[in-house]
Amino acid sequence: MDYRQAVSYLFDLEKFGIKLGLENITRFLDLIGNPHNCFPAIHVAGTNGKGSTAAILEAILTSAGFKVGLYTSPHLVDFRERIRIGKRPIDREYVAAFVSSKKDLIEEVPVTFFEVVSALAFSYFAEQGVNLAVCETGLGGRLDATNVLKTVVSIITNVDLEHTDHLGSSVSDIAKEKAGIIKEAVPTVTASNNFEVRRILRDSCRKRKAPLVSIYDEAQWLVKEVGIKGSRLDVFTRSNKYVDLRLNLIGRHQLENAMCALLAIEILQDNGWRVTSRAIKEGLGQVVWRGRLELFSERPIVLADVAHNPPAMKIIKENLQELLPQRKFLVVLGMLSDKNYVEMLNEVGRFAEVIYLTKPITDRAADPELLASEVSKQGSNFKVIPVVREAYKYALSQARTEEVVLVTGSHYTVGEVMAALS
């Protein structure tokens, strides 16, 4: 089995759907030698901001000289983006060899796509001898396949309505699921400012004798500059002062993700991990996390963001209105049918001059004609262009110098444009 065949085999497992629970992943990991026990991990959950927070942590710890594994999902262009060490993606040969050698076990246990990919990541990190891994949950937390790790810090960025068919119909239900990553005596960092969510996290931490660290209680940040090249800020925590930091991610919301990462780093420092202020400064200044208000072009300005739920789309709207006031936005929008696309369209309609409705290549894609019927109710200007790269080309052709093109709605949509550009 070569790399292409291995990846094709993995994606064929998606037909079995999502199966939450730790029984099968635990059994599978036991059969392959429990690689997840070979390294400590920072475990990141949350509705939005998981990947950005994980990427910031990886950048800081790599700058500090550590060998760091990074496990995130989904990918944008290349499957290997999901599993990286020091910014280098997992070797194709390793993927092929792992899947080939474990195929019988995969089918015997059996394990799902996400469970196999998680085991692949843990195995790779163990064999490569990482000092630490930063891993984000796939779905929820309590019953997620990543919730087997030896965690040294847990992070729950925020909690909002998502995956209600799996996690529960209320924010409280979802918060309880995410709180499932909190481990006995392991500090937990959060950026949630929702009273009920904070109460649930506080209760969970109390039961497990785990300190709860809120960025709003433990840090203050003074923003000096927010622009389309990133932000500059001063940060004050209980133990340190950081002056004139530059964050190489766009948007005010990324400051909260940076605070989660920074407080997690301070917890590591308190436990003997040597991370200097210089490493923190370098990591924040060098971090790259693609598809998150990513600047593709400056003339005209082209931005891409994988926002795929209403809270994320609202954040994008607020950032664009702050960063680029008085500009007109041409939005290339392709969404998934299993997301709350009606509310997302409402958010987009509040700032878009025109919406180019398109359809990413996935069985889950929302029909752009269906989206068009919703947009027409709002009275927004729109045009249906079913092929993503054609929609992007058309938006570019229509954009005047002072106008902004935004590609958004899903990882698939942004990934297709990135693939076309590369």
C-alpha cells in the first residue's frame, strides 16, 4: 500500500461515521503498544480557536528548542498537515507503512477514521521522540479519541453551540462534554467569558482538584496596534510582563487565543520547562496558521478564513469592520449542509456588498441554490457560481482596488482556493 492508497483507505473509513467513546481507541492503542503514553501533551478543546491556540503553543515551544508534535484537524490541502513535528508534516512513507501494517487491526477492533488518525499521530510522535505534543480534540472532549493523552495542561478556548446532534442541544451540555478533558490535578486554561460555562468548568476543576486559569482573571493585555499584518501588544500576567509583543495572526480574537497559549506556557515554566521570554516573543512573531484571516493578496486585499459556524462568522464580521472600515466586501461563500448556514448567511449579509455562492467538493456541501433562496429573503446581492475556483476567479475580476475579497464558509472552500493558488 503506497501513500495515496493509505490515505484513500483512511477516508473510506469515514463512511462508518462518528463514534464517540474511548473503548475502541483504548483497545487499539493497547494493541499497538500505547504510544500515547510516551510523551506529555497539551490538550486543546473549544468551539473556536483550538487550532490557532495549538499553533501558537507549537511556535513558542519550538522557538524554546523543544521537539514538538502538533496534531490538528481537519486539513486544508494536504492530509499530512494534521500531524507535524517542528512545522514538518508527517512522512508519506510513515503514513503508508502504518496503515498497511495496522489494516487488519483497524478492521478487527474496529476503529473510525479519526481514531486511526489519532493513533497514527501518537505513534509518529512516540517514534520521533517528541518532548511534548500539542493536540486538539476532534469533537467535544469527554469521549473524543484524543482524551487518552498524558496531559500536563488542558485548554478550553470557548464554548458555543456546535455539533448539537453529538454534544447536546445547549451550551451547558456542550460545556460539560468539553470539561471532560479536565484531568486530576492538571491545570486548565480557558478564554470563556460565559457565566454558565465558567460555572461548569469551575465545578469540574473543583471535583478533580485541578486549578482553573481564566485569561480574564490572570492576564491583562494592552493592544497597541491591530492590522492586516497582525497585532502589537503588551501583556501583564501575575508573574511576568511582556512588552511590545507582535502576534503574526490577524484579528482581535487571536489575542484571546494567544493569552490561552501564554498562560499555558507559564504553567509549563512553573513545572520546570525552560521557556524564555525571547522564545515567547519569537514564537508569537513567527506563528503561521493558515486559513485564519489569512492574507492572500494586498492589491486587492484578499483574505481567507475557515469560519464554519455562526459565532466564528460573527467574529470575522467584527474583525473586518475594525480592520478595514469603509471597505466593500466581496464574499466567496461555500458552506456545509450540516452547519447552521441560515444564521451564517445572516452574519455575512450584514457586511457583504455581494455574496458569490459556491459549492465545495464534498458530499456535505450545501446546495448553493438552496443558499440563494435564503439570501434572497435577506435582500443581499448574490450570484451563484457552483465551482469554488471559478467563484474565486470571478470575485477577483470584479474587485476594485479598494474592495476586499473574502473566501470563507468552510475548510473545504478555503482549501480549494489554496490548492488552486499553489
